Amino acid sequence: MSLVFTGDEFREGLKPIAEVLERTKVKGSFFVTGRFLEDGKSARLLKKLYDKGHLIGPHSDRHLLYAPWEDRDSLLVTRAEFRQDLQDNLLKLSKIGIDDVEEFIAPYEWYNQAIADWTSELGLALYNFTPGLRTPADYTYPQMGKKYLSSEAIIRQLLDFEERNSLNGHIVLIHLGTDPRRTDKLFNQLERLIDLLKNKNYKFVPLNEF
């Protein structure tokens, strides 16, 4: 299975996640926007992670929404806008020494066939979290009402899913930071989650070894 971390404007989880992966000897995959890389401290830490064998890739430059939530088959960007934005993200990665990029996770993890085709044209493979997993709901906060999921609820759902389906070959996505209104950060439960899954004999690999 693979642990994937995505980040845009919020980055407070990067350092604690890096520390957990170091302690547990787990390799992860990090996908960040150009906006994320504008913070020099975060960019330097990502380069250190890359040098240690973690996968670092693009998540779009400005975290664009490619398709309307209510009509996934429509587009909110042109092919030229998509290409320019993604190439800007790749250039910022290159500037910190990350060049051999072959994987991409779309902003909001929301895309359609056109986006998949345009990604392929740029020589990148498009990935997403495994359907049915609720770990990406770690962006929610209590003021969102019924949409909010606590970290405990997310972990419970993941373990229930694992018991029914197994997580072999699955991609688990966690955000590198969240709105300050969410104080219950899922990334603070990462070490516990890794230990639970290691005890079930799962091996964690970055996406380029998937």
C-alpha cells in the first residue's frame, strides 16, 4: 500500500509527518502545489525527504478546480491553462532539485477523462486515492456540520474498510495541513495508523514502486 500526502496553502503537518516517517522507516509520496513551495522552509524539507528516497511530485501550481463539483464531465480550464499551470508547478519543483517527476495528483483529487488525457500528453501518470477510503475527509472541520469527520471516525472507517476489503494495492491519502478550524489533525495519528497497519503485515511503498 502507499501513503500519499497532498498540500496546498496549509503545511503545518509536513514536519511532524516527516518525523514519523523517519522513525517508522516508511517511505511516502508527497504532492504539493506551487503555492506550497513558496514557503522556503517547507521547500527545503521536501528536498531533504526527496534525498532520503521519498517521492515528491506536483499537485498543480495554483490548486485549480478542473471541473465543477456538480458536473464532473465539464471543464473549468482550457488545455492551455492546464498545461501552463502544471508546468509552472514542475518548474518550481525543478528549482529545488526535483526533476525526475513522473507522477501527478490532481488538485482536490477531482478530474475527468480530458484531464487524464492532458496529463498523459505531458508524460505524467495520474494517481488518486482508492475509492471508498475516507482519509481525505481530514480537511473537514466542525463548522461544516454533517460533512465533518473526526480523526477517530476516519481511522475507524479505514480499519473497517480494511477488514472487509483489505488494503493491499490501495492508496491512502492524508493532507499535509488543514484549515485552522480543524484542531483534530489526522496527521497527528499517523504513527498510530502505521503501527496498526504494520501489525497487519502491510508494506508501505512510494507510488513509483507501486
